[in-house]
Amino acid sequence: MKIRKLTVKNFRGIRELEWCLPAAAIFCLIGKGDATKSTILDAIRYTFYPRWDLSLNDADFYQCNPANSIIIEATIGELIEEFCSLHKYGQDLRGWDISNLTLVDEPDDHLENVLTVRLTIREDLEPHWQVICDRNTEGNEFRTADRNKLSVELIGAYSAIQLSWANGTALSKLTDAPKLSEALANASRKARNSLDADRENSLTVFDEMSKRAETTAKLLGVPVRGEYKAQLDLNSINIKVGGLALHDNEMPLRQMGLGSRRMLLCGLQKLCLEEGHITLLDEIEFGLEPHRISRLIKHIKADEIGQYFLTTHSPIVLRELTIKELYVTHNNDGLIQIIPAFNKNLEEHSIQGKIRSSAEAFLAKRVIICEGATEVGFLRGFDDYQLEKGKDPFSYHGVALLDARGASKIKGMGQ
């Protein structure tokens, strides 16, 4: 399943956002700090949160004002057959015009069938997930099990749970749950029997106290059916699925380096998830050397079933992606715009080549477009001179230099 449209209101730094997505697999958000790039990824994650215990607080509301409800709507296409059933969400189907990137409330044979999922959070901080359409404004509950089927995973701040078989993780989706639960139950019983067999060495002191408790029970008239003894309570030692974690020999993989963990989690998202997945990678370059960034992006590009939303501040990442995969995020007092870097009017300026040669310019707040290499060199020297005189360097003001390679190209590239 793929996201076709995203609408966000009153979520953290976002007062309002409406983003209609083209039919693509990779969306890399770039832009200056505080442009809400990471918040957009969290909005997607919350909309398809795979568990019921979503933790929220007043700081999640725009300007920390819970009087303005958070509303996040994500329209999804390439639906699984189950979601289209009349017994599920078939009566809430809508149409998506992939050519004009417009949403039509009534499904149509010439349009893609889509569903719109709405997450609403009010002052009580209780999240409500619904599938909605104009024909049914009350909506139908979008259950936890169905949110889980979209396989939405945020690979950002690391959590040990992601490399375990806890509910909602990629590993749990790749495992036969009934057989795993049976095996863990047997492990709990074996632990109890093993301790009981070694009672003389391990439980002597505890058994002595048990005998005293048995004597007290008889004195008080408490019935004793056999004999009191210390024994493991299966309910207390029951090994949960979430306690089963991925190891390399005896080392838990949660102890690997940050970059290695993130790369592995990205690979697990793709592994055997035949219905597709939506993977969110915040600061994709974090913890990775340049050659591993390149390898990870090649892995992402080779994935034919997933949809990826990335954020980055790294020129290395930009050089590995194409201009059609880059989206500039602008924040104007909470009104968020996401603008594709690709524009047919820019084809004559060979922008793809400019990304490879001057990727830093696409990550800066301000850009000085120079006629050629001579002007770029002059301004670099001027920057050094300003620094020697105690003046602010270009970097302080977020300024980058871009070689237009010809005076006739400056105006077009600036527009």
C-alpha cells in the first residue's frame, strides 16, 4: 500500500499541510532546520501506529494549544483486497486521479481505489483512528490490526524493541506467531523443571522458610493439600515474545553501532513483506560512512514493493538520489509547503548535474549563483578575508555558492 495524499492540521510545528504525492517510491525531504521535516514523518507514523498505546502530550499540539484538535489524514492506494471488501471498508472507498493528483469522493473505474484514514487527537489526548469519506463523515474505526498491516516503521531514534519479536515489529510479521508462543511457553516450563531438579543446591534456604509458612498455615486453619515449597510461578516467568531478541552468537544486535542497526532495520522492512511497506528514515545519513550511505540508498532504490520517506542534511545523500526524488520543505508560520525539486522548466539547466557538483547549495538557506568557477573562487577568498577581519562567514548566514557555468543560466536557475 502507498500514500497518495497527506493532510495535517495543528500537529507540533505544522498549522496546516496538504501534500498530494505523485506515483513514486522515494520522497526525500530537504530544507532548513525547523521546516518540520521530521514532524511530517511522525505524522505518517502516528496515522498508522501499529499499537493502541500511542503516547501524547500537550506539546504535540500546534503552539502547545490542545484547544485546536490534531487532525491527520492519509489517503492510501494500492489497497489489499481485504480492505476493499464490503465487510471491511468497501463502502468508504474513494477515487484517486493519479494524473491530476486529485481526490474524488466517489470511486470510479477509471480511478485508483483509495481509502482515507483520519487520526484525531483532542484535549483528552485520546487518539481516534477512522476511515472516512464525505459520504460517511462519522467514519468507521480503523483497527489496530489493520494499521499493523500497512507495515509503517520509523527508523529514527533507536529503540531496542525494533530488533525483537515484540508486537508490530518487522521480525514479528515474518514469524509464525502460534508456533513461537508455544515454544516460549515450553521454555518457561523447562526453566521451572530445571530449578526444581536442582532443589538441594539452589532452594534449600527457601524451602526452610516454606516449611515455617506451612506450619503457620496449619495453626491458623488454612488447608494444606500437600506441602509448601519454593517454586517458580509460571505466570511470573512466562517468557514474552517481546523478550526474544535478535543475537549474533551471544551478542544482542541492539549493541551494534547505530548505523549498522539502522541499515539492518531498513532491510528487515523489505524482507518477505509481500504486501509492501512504508519506511520512514529520519536523517538517513546518521551513523553511516559515505560508502554505507551509498549502499543503503542503492538498497532502497532496488526495492519494488516499498514506499520510502527520507529526511537528510547530507550532500552525500543528495548525490545518490535523483532530482525527482527531492522535495523542498518550506515553513511559513506553520503553513507548510512541500515543493518538488524537479520542474520541467529547469531541464535545460541540467539541475541533476548541479546536485552532483554543488549539493551543498540545495541544503542552504540562501544561495549565491555565480557565473562560473572564477566568481566562485573570488567569493570563497572574500569569505576567508571577512573571517580574518572578525566578520561573519557565509556559513553563519546559511549561504552556499552555486556555479551556474554561464551567465545566461543565472536568472533561470534563480527562479
